[in-house]
Amino acid sequence: AQSVTQLGSHVSVSEGALVLLRCNYSSSVPPYLFWYVQYPNQGLQLLLKYTTGATLVKGINGFEAEFKKSETSFHLTKPSAHMSDAAEYFCAVSNQAGTALIFGKGTTLSVSS
Amino acid sequence: DTAVSQTPKYLVTQMGNDKSIKCEQNLGHDTMYWYKQDSKKFLKIMFSYNNKELIINETVPNRFSPKSPDKAHLNLHINSLELGDSAVYFCASSQDGQGHQPQHFGDGTRLSIL
């Protein structure tokens, strides 16, 4: 069965520092992977997705993620954090039938000035 | 234009009541979903509909019943509300139900049971 583990429920960085949010997945089929961001009292917004092809995926707001099959990882990075990046981040994988997303427990990103 | 819209945004009611949450998408998508986000922010699928047909129904109490009058709408009706139903409910849609297209989410309905 598919599952997602996000290491670190809370990550704190300084403005301008590298952001690294970790995601490991388990999948019995080639995975479709997604990162979403949730701002307070809002819905989830897609940051980026990996389905097939290039393993380095670029998303919105300067984020990118690299699919590493050998490590079953899909970590999210941003070279330089901005105050506006403070939010909840969710990694997700499509279930085997492709009928739903299975989410990790989320990582809260805090950015200090 | 809002792609996936849910109403109401907030819903406060008492135990035992029946309530409905409405969802509409204007993206022309074939598949719609309901997710529940608990107090620890964990998101879990409840229902998935493809072209008005139920394709997934996770272990959800039968007090919860989804209704899809047409491809653009998926409403959630909840009978005999319980304290444990307090959560944020998100509606989402995707172009297909194959899993490789991203899902687009509404802003959520925060349900509070008194």
C-alpha cells in the first residue's frame, strides 16, 4: 500500500536560508508524487508534481523537488526562504488505483527575520 | 473566478443535527473528492466521484452521504452530527481519476460541533 512519511513536523529557518522539507514514500507501483502548501484558513495549493520523466521538478514560488527512486524520496527545496513561505507543507502520493491522494502528516515551515 | 468553491466556509451546529456542505467546480473536471482534515492537520480521503459515480468510499460512517447531481457538483450530507465530526472538510477536483493529474482544492468548510 502507498504511504508517505514527512520527516520533521516543524522546520524553522531564517529568511534567506535554504529550505529543505523531507518526504519519503512507499509505493507498490511507479509513484505519482505531489507537494502542496496550505496557508492559514485556506485550501491546499499545488506546488509541484512528479509523474514521469525528469526527476528534478520545478514548481511555483521558487520551489523544486527531486525524485530519487533509489532512496524513495521526494524532498522539497528552495534556495532562499522568504517570510511569505511560512505555511504548512504536505507531500502526497496517489493511491494504487489513482483514485485518491495519500498525504503525509505535514511539515510546518517557520521563517524568521 | 474560483475554481473549486465550497459553502459554507464555517458551520457551527449542535450534536444530533443534520447538515450539508456544498461544492462546485468550474474546471470541467471529471472527478471530485471529499477529504477530512482533523485537528492535527492530517488529511484523509473520504469519497471520490468520477462522472457522478462513486469510485471510492473509505471507512466513513454511513451518516456521511455524498450526492452528485451533476459532474460539477459534489455535496456532502451529514446526519446525526457527533463531536468527533468537528474538522475541516475539503472538496477537490481533478481532470481524471487516474492519479497523475493534480487535485485542485477548495478553501474548506470548518465544521464545529457544540
